[in-house]
Amino acid sequence: MKANLDKEKRAMQKIWKEREKQIEKVISNTIDMYGSIKGIAGKAISAVKALELSGS
């Protein structure tokens, strides 16, 4: 039972790590896209609070 549990735990950790990397990639690509559009459109694009510095 212990061996099966450890095997299952390793498999789930692998799946979670893969998903985590996918999410990080989506977030990074979204930030890049927002930055590119903001650079082109300027103030025509609303600011996204999560992507702005707190003093801006």
C-alpha cells in the first residue's frame, strides 16, 4: 500500500508541476500581449491594476 501511495503521490506532483508551468506560461504570454497592445494603443487601453506599479 505504501509503495502504491508513493507512486500515486509522485504522479500527482508531476501533473501539478506541468499545470503550474502551463499557467505560468499563459500569465507570461498575457502580460507580454498586454504590454505590446498598450505600447501601440497607449491610453486607449484601460490599465489593468494587477499589471501596473502601485505608484502609477
